[in-house]
Amino acid sequence: MSAPATAAPGAPVVELDLEDLRRDPYPAYAELRRTAPLAWVPSVGRHLLTRHEDIVRAEKLPEVFSSREEGSLLLRTVGPNMLREDDPDHRRLRSAAEPPTRPRQVRDLWAGAFEKTAHDLLDGIAGRGEADLIADFAEPLAAANLALVLGLRTASAADVSDWSRAMMAANGNYADDPDVWLRAERATRAIEDAVAEAAEAARREPDGSVISSMVHAAAPVELSEIQNNVKVIIGGGVNEPRDVFGVGAWALLNRPEVLDRVLADPAAWKRVFEETARWVSPIGMYPRQLTEAYEIAGVTLPAGSRVALVIASGNRDESVFERAGEFDPDRPHRPHLAFGGGPHFCMGAWVARHEVSALAWPLIFSRLRGLRLAEHPDDRLDGWVFRGLTSLNVTWQAA
Ligand code: HEM
């Protein structure tokens, strides 16, 4: 499969400034959906597919819209892994890794420990009366929970956070900064050591974790495959739950009437989660590459074409979501795209749903009395490939 880094014949070419996208990609996406739902964007080096229905169609055809993107930075950073594989290799790795992240396992194996960690973190800040809930609560919570589910017994939440940051920086290292590669290499070596140790322990004594599940899988999985997949999961499994937590808490603190309704009906937290992930999707887009020529959104893409499925745009498509730019947990249910679709549908969806909507949000609003935004100038939404709040400074009445 050759990979033309150019526009497909007949595809509209749209110039977009990456800094503008980083600040707020939604006006550009609205214009693309209206005028050029498949457009070649030179600064991204891909065709952006922006309408909900076209993204769903692409996700239903994984044999045409392949996840094996040539020259992907993710491959360079972590090596071959399930996210950038197609079936049957994808299915073999996914089936080996997935069981510990299913809803029942989340409830039976992990929920108790997640809750204890959340309380411990809140105990540490409750007396202060002020905090950045991203750095002081959501990120260490997501990192500690991930270490547990993966089975990394010797890694601290701070290790997992640092590794995650190093992986994410390398995955976005389009500028080829050597320092970024160096940090990623250090992190990958540390992860490989930690996984080798955990795999050895799980071989002797299975513990229900992702590493243990991969070690004991029916279809054999090599140690290097376990290491690479753990690197991918560490790369993504911290930021996204943290970002949904931050954006949802911020939206509710800005809309007291919605917050009052949610606090009166605990079942509403689930709707808040899905609406937050739709409204500001933590992963804004991901790549695919065509295995054969295919016509979509009025353009015939040749084999090898690079496409970005812009799920953040599909999630604001007015033909599916009325008043799509508005945060409204009471809106009629429509399937959003924040967890992707098709065979690569997020493996951590139930972990994230539980830690954020069943624990983190209800706990901050019940334990931190009089919680309010501190209106800090550094708290802002940022990013387009990944998007979330840079920080969430709040105050409350210290006990
Ligand atoms: C709100 C939180 C999260 C969001 C919005 C999210 C979003 C996504 C998306 C959009 C994909 C598909 C990417 C693609 O097809 O190229 C994905 C895949 C994946 N996610 Fe998540 N994620 C979240 C949390 C997590 C967590 C906590 C974990 C780990 C416990 C995790 C593990 C994975 C894995 C392993 C895949 C690859 C699955 C496969 O290739 O079959 N995610 N996620």
C-alpha cells in the first residue's frame, strides 16, 4: 500500500492553521461539514472526514479504512500494537487484553480500590479549601487506577503519569524534537522493565489484571506484544478520563441549574458523562489509511490515501445533535462517537465511565462543600487531536 501524502484527485483543499485548531477547532469543523465534508488539509497531511454519518460508514468498513497507518508516530514510539493493527492480529491482542475492563470485572475487581484511592486523594486536599482538580485529583486518580487494572504493582501513580506524558508527547512529535524522543525512550524502557516483572509475577500467580490476562491468553501473546500494548494503554488511559472529568465538572460549575438537577438525581451522572464526552471529545480525531479505492463524501479516494476520522466534529453534527454546541445532559439520546466505533471501540470505556461518573464527580460534589470555580486565567480548553482543560482551579469551604 503506497501512501500519497497529497490530496486525492477532486478532493477540496482547505488550509487550516494548527494554532487556531488548538485554541478552538469547532468553527472550522462546522464550515468543513457544511462545505467540504471530506477535505485535504495540508497542515495535517490527511483528508479530514467530518460528518457523523460518513465517520460511522468508515468505521463499519475496517477492511477498507485500515488502522495500519504507514509511518505513524505511535508505531515509532511504542512498536506494533492493537490500535494500529487490523484483524486477525488486532482481534488476537484485543481478546487477550480486554476481559479485565468489562463492566462486571470493573464492578467486582476494581471499583472498591478506585473508590479508596479517590477518597485518599480528597483526604489529602480537603483541608486546603482550594486545588487544581486536574493536577491534584483527576490525573493521579486515573493514573493509580490504570496501574491497578494493568497489573503494574510496583509503579506509582506519579510514574504512570510521567510515562503517559512522555508517550503522548512522542505521539505528537511532528516537529521531530530529539529531547521528546529521548524522554519517550526512557519511559518505554521503564515500562518494559515494569511489564516484564509484572508478567513474571502473573505467570506464577494470576491476578485478574490486563497483563495477567495477556500472559494466560488462549492464543499466545509474546512479552514484547504485552509491553507495546501496555505502552499504548498508558499513553491514552490517563488523559482521556482526566479530561472528561475536568470538562464535565467545569461545565456543571458554570451551569448551576443543570448541576442542581444532577445532584437531585444520581442516575443523571451517566448522562453527564456521555454528554461531556460528546460535547468536548477527549480524542478529537484518529487516522486511517485506505486499502483500496473508495468513494466517500463525494470524493473517490485512491488506495493508500490518508484519512483522519474527526470524531470531535461528528459529535457536533447538527443533523444528529440539535443545538450541538450546547452542553445539555438532558438531550435525547443519540449515539456519540467519543469512544470510536467498529473493532477498535475503546477498550477502557467502562473503566472510564465508572471512575468518572460513578466516583469522581459524585465525590467532589458531596465532599467539597460549596465547590466553586476560582476563575483562574490559566483554566482554558486546549487542543484538537486531544482536547481538555489545562487546569481546573476551584475553591470550597475547608472543613
Ligand atoms: C473517557 C475516556 C476515554 C475516551 C474518550 C477514549 C477514546 C478512545 C477512542 C476514540 C479509541 C479508538 C481509537 C481508534 O480507533 O483509533 C480508543 C481506543 C482504545 N482505548 Fe480508549 N478512551 C478512553 C479511556 C480509556 C481507558 C481508561 C483505557 C484503558 C483502561 C483505554 C484503552 C483503550 C484501548 C486499549 C484502545 C484500543 C482498542 C483497540 O484497538 O481495539 N481508553 N479509546
